[in-house]
Amino acid sequence: MTATGTTSAALREMRWWDIDPVLELERDLFPEDAWSRGMFWSELAHARGHGATRRYVVAEEAAGPAAEERPRLVGYAGLAASGDLADVQTIAVARDHWGTGLGGRLLAELLRAATAFECAEVMLECRVDNTRAQRLYERFGFEPIGFRRGYYQPGNVDALVMRLTDPATSVNPENGVQGTEING
């Protein structure tokens, strides 16, 4: 993280060797409804090659000065596309990177993928009590369209369903993320 509160984490395509660090972050952030290893493997199986319908990315900080230190995974996100509809499957940012703009960079990459998949709409679900995430989505033009009662288990927490029409126009300078580069 830089002194200005922004992150310098690099975005790149998620690969199979990222699953273990992704699971660590997943379990920390979503302990009651974390995805399984198999769920991530299944998603990644549809993310490469001809006919790919998924886009998964990770954000990692540069390795530390010691030679044995590896880059630290600090976020990830995934999108599924079907026809002209895309669905944000997941976005996660390490707690020590909240408020740095990393969530916006990850979302912008998913919206670029939705545009590449030629999707006209992007949908997502968000916990009704996660107002921080809702503000991010609204900044990109997502609008609430309904609820899914008891969607998040355990706890029977409702999900707010949000929709974005025309994802190609939502990644713009007002969102502060245009031009984000990604490797992979």
C-alpha cells in the first residue's frame, strides 16, 4: 500500500496455483459461506481456451526484499458470462487493503471482461448489510432491482440484487479506474 492510501497491487489472471492463497482470503472474509476448492477449480476450468465463459483475476503485492518472500495475494474477483448476461460471482479484498481503490480496480476488470464477452447487462448479489460494497457498485452504475430473501447462509441474510446495463460505458474517468492494466 502506498502512503496515499492507494494500493499498488498488480492484477493478473487467476491460475490454479492461486487457489490456496485465494481460499485463505476467502475463509478470512467469508467464514460462514466460503467457497470450496472444488468451486474455484470448476470456475477456472471455464476461464481459458476457446469458448471460455469466465474471467477470474487476482491482485498481488510485490514480493518483499527477502529472496524467499513471495508476492502476497490481496484480492480476487470473478465473472461468469452466458449469452448477453454476465454475473459478478465474487469480489474480495484483504482487510488491510479496504479503502485503497483495489475493489474498484477489480470490478473495472470484470466489467471489461463483460464487454469482451459482449454482455449487455451485469448482475450481482450483495449482502443487504454490506453498504460499503453497495456504494462501490452504485459508483459504477449498478442499480438495485430486488432482493433474494435468506440468500446468505447461515444467518438467513438477504441479498440485494443489483443490475448494470451497458457495462462498456461504466468504466470511465469518473470512476477513477480507466486505463487499469492487467497481465495475463
